[in-house]
Amino acid sequence: MEARVGRRGVLMGGLAALVTGLVGAPITARAASTQTRTGLLGFKPVPVSYQDKVVVPEGYSFHLLGETGTPISGDMPAARPGANTGAEQEHQIGQHHDGMHFFPIGGSSSDGFIVVNHEYAEPRFLHAEKPNYKGQPFHTYRVAYDADGKRDDDEVRMEIAAHGVSIYRTTRQTDGAWAVVADPRNRRITAGTPVQISGPVRGAPHVRTRFSPDGAMTRGTLNNCAHGVTPWNTYLAAEENWAGYFANTDQIDQKPDLPREHARYGVSTNPQGARYGWHLAKSGADEHVRFNASATGASAVDDYRNEPNTMGWMTEIDPFNPDAAPIKRTHLGRFAHEGVVFAPAIEGQPVVCYSGDDSRFEYIYKFVSEGVWTPGQTDGSILDRGTLYAAKFNDDGSGEWLALAPGRNGLTPANGFADLADILVNTRLAADHAGATKMDRPEWGAVDPSTGAVFFTLTNNVRRTQAQVDAANPRAVNHFGQIVRWSYAGGDHTAASFAWDLFVIAGDANASRIATGEALNDDNIFACPDGLWCDAESRLWIQTDMGDLGPGYEGPLKGFGMNALLAADPATGEIRRFMTGPWGQECTGVVKTPDGKTMFVNFQHPGAHASAQQFAAGDYGSGFPDYSGRAPRSATVVITKDDGGVIGT
């Protein structure tokens, strides 16, 4: 790696290579290592952990909030892990928490709404106490079918309800603990909730279905991974790995015949689909049949061949208005959205936001609005007109944004892109054609509020070959990932060009570098950066997703223990491990209250590493969160500092 990066003359470390962006002019590793530390990180790092528990630094405490199944609305049905019904789940917090934000009420740091994504369902844990599952060998995505190849309707209803977004009020109690509070604004948005389609794709032939012949509506938001918070204080839920929920069995000459809108995104040709087979529910109800994306009718408005085209967007939700329908903002592009992050909004200037496409060899995108930001007046409609761009990272540390718009960068009818709606539905193909840089799984982004620098995690890419290596993705068979950073001359996020570097190349002490040139050490080695968030004081919080690791894991990631939360100082490159989690989980979703004294962190899919045989034997892989012998559940961890101070100091 050192020889390769050194030969290219850019980016990292002890090679006296170029370090751009926040660090400034080229510096050597020796000069970088003697820079004055800012003191932004004041906690003692926690060690790598192999334990089935949550570990926080000395001087910190935690408790749990909002576990899967916690009631938030309706008649507040009690959580019965593994035994709840679909109707109950529609009023309970969903499964597998991911992106999350705290919306304070009146600026409060003790009262507000948590809005949290639910990335996917793990049916074996949702149904663990039910006859079809208890004592049977089920892995993560396997579901029960009857002798006719059909699924139980209530099980399907529950899985659909376990997806989507939960919105609930929470307040700090007199004992310091946070609790769910009943509120008429508490609600669930699921994979079956009616959703509006807005922007250039609204009404386009690509999204016309039997449910919405005019292409103005769809149902549900799927596989909600990371999120975004708009300058006008609404929530954007990302739709990531949505393609596996559908099945398209259309064939010509006994071979799959998928439209490019399906093929480029991986819609399954398996009759059961790649995940849950919801279209095979016994009742044959329309809300289930829609997951069959085959051409079964005379035209697109007679079936659901276009249903996959209604997924893969950013969905806007107003947490304070339960009467407002969610809206899919299509000008932000259609792909495996990990999330979206906004540049600081400036009055009289366009709104700018960034999003990553979380798949190997996919792209980073930027949207620049046509309209300008007017505080108190601007709303989500500003996202319906503008320009979407894909990033090109040049080996010399420069970068450029390639417009994905009609007539630009070869996106013409002659090249297969009929109009703007066609480009947006086929965003990946448009970025391919424009020549954007294929990245190592772009995930969460963050913007430093002090400098305006943009950070994006690149989780890993074991499929990259030596011939495919470039400066932004400098390793073949990349197990560990990296974080890319860029900035603009004059801090202008609307600019067409930028300067970039790698903030950190993750890995162990032998295969890592931070921007100052030093290797990571026992206090901060990490792999597979995923979640990312910059707090108000510019601490960069990094969350890892190495997969479903348990205590028996053997492989290249073993030395990193369980998934973790780390904090970094963008100005110095210093990184410290702040938190580790239980077996099988992914650490994801992090936010603080406005005063910085309470932090909310999600642990997703604890126990997911458990084999089908373990599940059959009643061994669920992890005891988190209640260690009662029941099926494990995702949960939000609430962290406070024992002296009442700001988290991270």
C-alpha cells in the first residue's frame, strides 16, 4: 500500500506525500506528528472488545431506550419479543435501528422526538416464539412457507410493519433516564404507508402502477439505512438495499428479461425474491402482490412491473406533523441511498446536499438546488428542481462534479437517456456514462460545521483488483475501508471542482494511516467505517460495520473485535475508540441533544451472526438488550457523562 500510494504522489502519511484540505500545504509525517493537539477529545479510549455487552469510557454511563417492540402509539401494545402480531407491530418501534435524529421541542435538551430508521427485518427473531419458527433452523432472511409455497399473512404484515421509520417523543425523567412518552404525533411509517412521489419523476411512465396509474403515489419506504436532516427541520429517510424485496420472473427464450431499471439495481429473478417473498402471502392482497415486479397485466397500470422504480429514493418526513404524507424527493437520484448530508444553508444561496450509493464500485452524488434558501419560507419543494452531480476523484488530489442532466456529459436520447426523469430513474447508468469514479462502497457523509469540509466513509471492497486501484481507492481486496475528505475554494459547496484527500485509511497498525502520516494503534484501530456524524464542536464520530461478527469469528477482521464508535479530531487527525457493542451488532446512528450532554447511539441486529442451527437450539447469538434468554432486539443506547459534561470532552 505504501509503495502504491507513494508512487502516485498523493495523500498519505510517512511518505512525505501530499496532504490537502484542512491540513493545508504539503507536510511530512514528522512535521504532522508534532502539531499541537487541540484537546477536542478528552476521554480515555476503550479497548477492543470481544464481550456481549456495551462498553463506554470511564466516567460515562448508559441506559437503553426504544428497543424493538416498544409501544409508541394506538393502545400501546406491550412488547412480546418473538410473539407480537402484525397489528401490534404497527404501533411499536420497528426492527434493526439505523439512522436517527433527535428533534428538540422548543430547543430543549430534555424533551424531543426521536426519528429512527429500520433497515430490514430478521423474521426469525420477529417470530421466534411462533410455531413456524420456534425450534427450526432459520438464518437471517429465511422465512416459512406452507406446502403450497405461500406465506402466513400476519407474518408478512408484521415484517412490513417492522420496516420503515419510527417517530416517538422522549423526555428525560427526574432520575436522569430517558423514556418514551405517549403523544398524538407518535407514529409508524412502514413499508405499507401511502407516500407521495415528487420532483421530475412524478407522473413519469416509469412509476405508473395499478395502485397509482398517474404515477403520483406509491406505498411504503424500504430498507431505510442512514438519514438526513434538512435546513427546514424535516427528516429524510434513505432507501438502500430495496431491490431484493421484489421478484421479476419475466423471460425471453427461458432467460431473464429485466428492464435496465431492474437489472442495474439487482432485482431478483427468483420466484420468491431475494428476501421475504411478501408477494406470496396467502391472501393475495394487493398490498402484498405489488412485490411481484413481473409483467402480469396488459400494461404497466394493470400490474406492478414498475413498483421497484418507486423505491431507491430519499423520503421526506415532517416529524411534527402526523397529517403530512411522506414525500419521495426524486431529484436526489435513485440508487442504494445510504443517507444524505446537507452543507450549511446560506440565505440567498442554493441548498446543497450529498449522498452515497452503498454498493461496491458505485458513486458519491451532490445535489444543488435551483432555488435559494430563505429561512422560514423554504420547504422540501426546493429539492424538486436543481442539478444532480456525480463525483470524479482525480489522482492528483483534484475533483470535479459531473452533471447528470439532459444533454450534459453524453446524457442524450441518442445514448439512451430520454429525459430528466429517465436519467434519475437510471441514476447509476447515468453516472456510469458520465465517467464518475467508482468507489469502495460510499456510505455516510458528514460536514464539519467549523470548516465546511465534507467527509464520506468508504466501507470496503474486497472485489477491487490491482488493476482497478486509484488514488481515492488505493487498495485492492480492500477489507478495511477509508474515509475521503474534500473542500472547496472559498468554501463554496456549489462549485464544480474540489480538492480532496484521505482523512484515514483504516486497518490495523500495519495497514493504516491517518492524515498526519501516523498509523493507527491499540487505542483506535478500526475497520469498515460506516456511520459518520460531526457534532457542533466538530468532533467526527465514526461507526463501524464489519458485518455480523460474533465471538467465534475467524478472518481478517478478527483483531478489531466487535463493532465500535470512535471519535476523531478533524484538525489533528487524532482518533480514539469511544464505545463497543455486543455480539453480532452493527454500531449505527449517532446524535446528541443540543447541549451536547446526551448522546443517542443505535445497535442494530445483535445476534445476527447466530447460525440456523444455533437458532433452532434456542441460542440467539446475543443476550442484548435484556439478557433474558429471549430473542435479541435492536435498541438505542443513551449515553451521559457522569459529571454532566459534554460527550467527548
